[in-house]
Amino acid sequence: MKHVYLVLAALMLLCLAPMPYGYFQLVRFVAMVAFGMIAYRYYVIHKNIAAWVFGLLALLFQPFLKIALGRIIWNVIDVLVAILLIAIFVYEKRMEQKTRVHNQPLPPDDKNKIDGNKFTFQIEGKLGPKELIYVASEEDKELTDYFEKNPDVLEGWGKMIGFQVIYLPLLMKRLADVDVVRYRAPYLKDSELKSHVVGNDFLLEYLENPDDRKHIKQGFIRTSNIQRKDGEDKAINRFYPLSSQNGEPINDQLHRIGRQISDEKNRQKCLLERRDNYDDWGGDEITNADDRFNSQIEKENINDLIDEVKERIAKLRQRGISQYILEQLIHPDDRLSTLVITSDYRILLPDYNDLEIKMEPLVKAVYLLFLKHPEGILFKHLPDYREELMQIYVKLRPNGLTDRAIQSIEDVTNPLLNSINEKCARIRGAFVGQFDDHLARHYYIDGLRGEAKKIALPRDLIVWEEEDV
């Protein structure tokens, strides 16, 4: 693209000469196509201002609906655009030169380290299969300055090779501006959200062999395999060194690493797949709601939640924020909030920045029913609570019971139907959609199969503003 800038600049300057009319038509068409391509390039790497500038230039030079400005004004525009293109060429050339250092090359053993690049990490889980994380045991100031000033370099390179590249210091700055931190720790105040600082050596704390740290100076890691040993999962990560001290441009190093990753993946067709969590219901035949209950106590998959909750969590994990990285970066505590049922039956968590948990009327009625029974309720005894649930529902819908509402209440208290499980899933979703499950599990309905289902939140944290609910 750098040479395209110079060619376009030359075409613009030639417009100052007495050229035939066909030349100007050709320049308009070439400029429209080239500026459109440049605008798209900047859009892909998230340089929005530059994308807008070249997009407008493409519209200005398009030959179909000509903009009549007069020859003098067009000559001024041609000169200004030529200067802009030359300036961009010089700037990008200098940025490329900054990645070159004329110091002595790395010792042979370090230069070839990429051929023996497997390191074992003791972690509960693994990085995402499409994640590359920048790590460093020794800071390379030239590298870190380059990446922090040009975050689009790593992001654009990652897109080209099909990976999300995570640069932890920048990631933490982004997290401070979105809902991710508050999702993990809803009790944090605005001033506390800015306090999380993570360095590029963060993941090296989890190396199985601490001596490997000296071999990982600067570069990227990715999970290539998971091995199970002594009943524990261990992540085998591959390391790809990067340096500003070996005389090779950073962009060339990135290109070489991308090729190596592609070659490794092609050689390793059969990667271990993530083990699925299969439901064990003690038999193939399911006869009642209790058999279908998805107990989080039994460590079943939290991702069975309703679609809108899964979408919410997916949004929080955007920009390369994997579940494991998210959990390790932000260490929440079990600071529980008081749960307040207001006089108008809203569910509030005042210690979580006055968060309100919203539910549909029947779902909320089921929640309030279980909240009123700290001892829990066996699903097979649900018919005994039908009248009480109906009274709670009437409080929430004072206009009266419709035939449809009565039928829904009968369904939800029928232990042979799945309606109660659907309501429990929606209750769980209402909380997990707002903050992480490590806290939410204290607030939703849970319990082992065959046993009473209850809300685990301590009773002294529950406040009823109106006790006759």
C-alpha cells in the first residue's frame, strides 16, 4: 500500500499540467477505487478517522456525479491530497523503520528456541483455541511502546491468522471502560474499577516449571494441547518469541509466527477436543420435573441458560476476553449484597450499586414463593403450594387472575411437567445475566435432585419491605 500512496500522489501532481481530458477522467476513476480500498483498509484496522477521510475522498473524486469546483480549486485539492499521501508514506516508512534495530543478533540458542517451544502451565482449564496472549518475563521497551501506541497492529494481524491477540495491559484498560469488571464484581464502585493492573508476566506465574520463565522473554503463547496427569488437566502451550533486538522487522516476525502456527495446525489434525459435561440422570427414562432439574450444585453446564443470557455473556467476553483469562485477571470475593423486596415487589440488591433484578410476573411469583420458604420445597410437593403461589401472583397482578394465568400456575406446580424447571432457569438467568455465577448462585433456586430446592442466601440478608407478600 505504501507504493500506492506514491503513485496516487504522482497522478495528482500531474493534474497540474495541461493534460488531455481523458487523463482527468482516468485519474478520477483510479482515485475513487484506490481511496475506497484505502478507506476499507483503515476501517478493518479500526482507524476510523482515516477511514472517513479516504471514504470522503473516494466520493469527491468519483467520475459519475462530478462535483464542479473549478480548475483552480481542483488544483489546490490535488496538491493537498498529494501532500497527504506523501506524508502518510513517510509516516508508515518511519514506523516500519522503528521496528528495526541494528544491534547484534540474538545468540543462536535463543534464536532457535522457537523449534522447542512447548511449556506446561498449571491452570484449571485452558486458553481459548483461537487466542494468542502476549507474555514477557523481561520487558522489551521498544516492543511494548510499539504495541501500546499501535494496538491495531496486533489486532489486524490476529484477524489475518484467525486468532484473537490479547495484550494484557491494554486489555485491562479496555475492561475498565466496559461492564466486564462489574459483571465479575458487582459490588465495586466506579473509583475501584480503575484499580486493576496486570503486567505481561501475569500468566508466567502458572508455569509448571518456574525455571522455564527464563526461556520466555517476549512473545506469544497459545494452547496446543491438554494433557491429563494425576487426575488434573495441564495445558501444553506453545511459545513464539518476538524481539526488537534481532534486526528483523516486527511485521516480518509476526508474519513468520503466523506461518509457523498454520504449519503446526496442519501437522496436528487431531487436537484434543474440550470434554463435554454429560448429564447423568441415573437412567434413560425421565418421569418428572425433579429428574429434569439442572442443578448447579452438581456442576452442570451453566451455559444451558436462556438465549438472552448467553448473548449477554458472549458480549462480555468480546475482544479476546476468554472465560479463563477473565476469571484469572479479576479475583472477586464472596461479598454478598442484601436482597430487598420492596413494597411494590421489586427485587433490589443495594450493595451491588442498587442493581434491580427484573423478572416476568409468574417467574417472580415462583421466586418469592421459594424465598418465603428457607427450608426449601420438594418438587413432588409443589401441588401443596399452588394456593400460596396464586396469592403471591395476585399481589403482583392486582387486576385479577385470567384463565390463562390460572392454567400457568397449575402447570408450574405440576411435578410431572417441566414448567417449574423453565421458571427456575429464568430465575437463574435473571441473576447470571447481571453478575457472575460465583455470586449469583447464592440468589437463585438450586438443590440436588431428589432433595428440596431452596435459595441459599442467608436469611439475615433478606429484607421484606412488606411482610404480607
